Amino acid sequence: MAKPACLIRAEQPLATDLTAADRSTISLAGSASSRLRDVVFVVNPRGSNGRTGEQWKKLLPYITSRLGSDCNICESLTSGPCHAIDITREAIREGAQAVVAVGGDGTLHEVVNGFFWGGEPVASHDPKSSHKTALGLIPLGTGSDFARTYGWKNDPHDAIERIAKGLRSRIDVGVISGESGDPHYFINEADIHLSAKAGYYASRYKKFGNLCYVIGALQAFFRHQNRDLRIKVDGGEWEVCSQVTALCVGNAKYFGGGMKIAPNADPSSGNFEVVILQDFRWHDFILNLHKLYNGTHLSVKNVFSRSVQSIEVEEIIPSDSIYVQSDGEYLGFLPRKFCILPGAIEMIC
Ligand SMILES: Nc1ncnc2c1ncn2[C@@H]1O[C@H](COP(=O)(O)OP(=O)(O)OP(=O)(O)O)[C@@H](O)[C@H]1O
């Protein structure tokens, strides 16, 4: 079975102390003023197959002119997977007004994980500080699925206007715990089995844009076997879910580059929408693909949806053939429990 590219462990003590190199990646693009609050832009130059970095270079002068009189613009380019987590933690500790993820869902996922450490929200070093750091997003990824729930396009100018207005809304965050108990956070979707395997393969074909998800799904069906799982919802009794093709825990509506998998999910509701596909074959997937994209698949035979605050999942016969991803990032283990943290982050919406 494939190994995850990077395992985010929010309790890793290493992450508390940033190296000088980490600090130096946060640079001020405008003229810094101590009166103004910092807005830290965490940019993945490799997002969308390198297009994010190119777009960012053109965007920075506009951001400086649009926002520079109200805040210190801090630019921080990530050097590789997981770097965005450390940058975010450091920015929050230094009292940033906002940390803005610039890239796709993977970058947003890492920034969200940077809002937590040791199972707790990260706080400013300054005990007198009363403000909370907000999360912002300039969606510039391949799928940019989280943004779709809000109707946001990959249009950076719209995103900059949202940041300029600065309206905040509390949104829920999902927390995943494995056997070791190390928490791992997600903001969009966590999903198990076929869809996660499809996402894993899709990541190899990002140069084809959104088509990567269809290629990934077709490849995932090759040698795919549905699995019997048991689930426990909101601490109730264990229930058997036979022949599960995919189980999706939606905090927001979309995954896989625009599939509206959890059409009733709302990141401000305090609940996940869990959608379970059972006993699907590749031809069921093809026949219902248009319904998955427009969110009308809940009426299809063997598709079940429910609103939950927590769900525990186990394989009835343990195997190492179950793929799991959170926000499109491959996890590499079947976590025990998915719980909602209501209103855990203030987002610039
Ligand atoms: N400097 C870097 N070099 C290579 N990979 C990086 C770098 N910085 C971040 N990454 C990794 O790139 C991955 C993908 O980035 P991102 O999600 O921004 O773009 P995307 O995959 O094109 O978009 P989407 O996830 O919306 O489909 C992230 O998971 C992150 O770990």
C-alpha cells in the first residue's frame, strides 16, 4: 500500500520551534508599520502544477496597493509539503491578524492544521492580545473544492476584495483521531476507500487540471473491492455497513474537482454530512457520474446520507487496502474517529 506524502502530527514538538530559515520565509512586501496588523499570505508556488506561483508574482503588487494602507503584507512561500503548517503557527504566535492560504485545498488543509498544536488552538505569544487570527483563502488550486461551497471561483481579485472587507464567520473544523490519538484537522472533506484511492492517483495527474480526478477514479476502480465496515454515529451502537465503496465525511459540499458529494453539508452548521456509497461497481459510477457532480445522487439506490457530529469507523476484517484522505491529502491509515469542532476557526468570508 502506498505511503502518505506527509503525515501531519499536530503534537509534534519539533513544530513549536521554527528555524531561522522558517522565520526568514515570512517577508514584508509593503513598508512595515508596527501600528498595522500583519496579514500573512502562505503561498504554495507549486500549486496547480506551478501556476499558483506564476499568478502570485503578478498579484503581489496589486495586493500591496489594495491592502497595504490597512495592514502589513507578509509573503511566505512554502518550500515543500507541511511547511505551511509551521509558517501558520509562527504567524499566529506572532499575533497576525489573518493567515491567508494561497493555493489549493492541500495548502488550505496545511494552514488549517497550523491553527492547532497539541490538540489545542494556537494562541498569540502576547497574553494581552485579545484578537483571534482569522483564516483567509485565495483559491488558486487545481480542484479548489472548499471554495466551491461558498461559490468562490479561482479569481484572486474577488478573494482580495473579501480580505479587504474582512468580514469573518465562524466555521466548523473536523478532527480526526487515529489509534495513537494524534489529532489531524480537516476543513473540507475526509473520505475513505475508493474516493480516497482516486484522489491519491489524481495527485499524479495534476498537470491535466481537473481531468486528473476522472483519470484517478478510473484507475482506482482497477482491482477495487468494496469492503464491509462498521460505524458508530454520535456515540450510539455499532452498525454494519456492508460492501462500502466510499464513505465521505463532509464539512463542506465538494470534492474531486467539483463533485457535490455532500450536498447538504454546511461548514457553519455544527454537523457533518456523511455520505456512504455501497456496493457500487465501475458502471454504477459511470452511470451516476453526472448526479455526483450536480449533487442529486442521494436518491440513487445504495447511497445513504446522514447528519452527524461524530462517526467512528472500523473494518470488519482488517486489511491494509483501505485508502483515507482528508481535504484531498492522503492519510495512510484508517483513523478511528471523525469529530466536529463547531465554530473552531474564524474565516474571512
Ligand atoms: N514548495 C513546494 N514544493 C512542492 N510541493 C509543495 C510545496 N509547497 C507545498 N507543497 C505541496 O503541494 C500540495 C498541493 O498543493 P495545492 O493543494 O496548493 O495545489 P493543488 O493540488 O494544485 O490544488 P487542489 O488541492 O485544490 O487540487 C500540498 O499538499 C503541499 O503539501
